[in-house]
Amino acid sequence: MSEPKKILVGEDSSIIINLTKNVLAFENYQMKAARNGKQVLDLLANEDFDLILMDITMPVMDGVQCTKEIRSLADPKKSKLPIIAISGNAPNYTPEEFRKFGFNDFIQKPLDYDVVLATVKKFLS
């Protein structure tokens, strides 16, 4: 059996972290959570992940700044990771703006976990 895919979730809400972890575990994905963009970068520096789910609005460093920093990393494997934006403000941005920020896709909050899984599978299958 293949190794489970590893997903890094940048999200400051404990409720969303726990729900996401349960949904991803159901599909045999491993998940680590970071509560702000700086923690995302710290975890990414020490571990490999297959995909990142990134909240746009977080303390310390927001998801847009964090994504820009990931895209500028020297390691091509890490700088090209699929990053999916999670936002309650998604209607304020066009898909083109999300791409300009460096995101591969976005999911609107409140999260529909069928959409979360379908989007994750689209990038990890």
C-alpha cells in the first residue's frame, strides 16, 4: 500500500482544524495544522507535504503572504506544492486574483467537506 498523502492546513480556527482532520483521516490522508503563516513556513522547512490548505486570514502572517513566500522557496518541490486557499471572503476575489496570489484553487467558507475532499483529490490523484 502506498504512503498516505500528507496535507498541511494553515488555519487559526480549532473547530475547522478538527473537522478537516477527521474528514481527511477518513480518506487516509495525514494532516498537520499550523495556526498562522509563520508556523506553516516552519513546518514546511522541516517536513515534506503533498498539498497545503491555506486560510487567507490568519494572525502573525496571513495566507496570501505565506503563499508568496512558499512560491519563492529555492526547493522546487516545495515551491510548486498545490496550495488551496480557504476563505470566507472568496467572493471578494476573482479566480484570477487567487492565481496571482499563487494559489492553485480556492474553497469558500463555511467549508463544504465534500468540496474540500473533491478539491484535495483533484490535486493528489
